[in-house]
Amino acid sequence: MPRLLPHLLAAAGLFLALSCGSKLPEPESRPAQLYRQYCSAKGCHDPIPPKRGGTQYWELQNKRMLELMRNQGFPLPSSAEQEEILAYLRRHAQGAQ
């Protein structure tokens, strides 16, 4: 089993890179750029495609991530930018039409 662990970890990393790094909808739009800037510009993680969760998921994630960013001293989006990002995520969320 110890010899198998590096292969499993590599496969898991590849899966995450392919699934999380997929293209965002409207990639050149201001909300997509803001989302990318605040959610992944510092190298925390790739932006998660909005279709990965529903609107309630994004509401909770938004609150959780803002608190985490605040606690870790990352720059926070303005209120207007936060609403733009959240509106973008809602518009492209799983089940949104």
C-alpha cells in the first residue's frame, strides 16, 4: 500500500486540477475577473466553476470565504464588488437558468 500512495495522490491532484481549473463562464466579464482576482489571485485555489454548487451553496461560501480572507489579512472586495461576484455566481450556479 505505501507504494500505491504516491500514485493515488498524483491522480487526486490531476483530478482536482482538471475539475477546478476548468474555464469560467463569461471569462472576460468584470464579475468573472473579480471572482478570479479575489478568489484565486493569491494562489489559494483555482476559481471553482459556478456550476459546482447551487445558489445557497454560493451564499454560504461567500460568507465563509470573506471571513477567512478577513482573518488571514487578504484584501477584501468592496461591497459593490462582493455583490457583483455573488450575482455572477448565482447567475451561473447549478440549476440556474
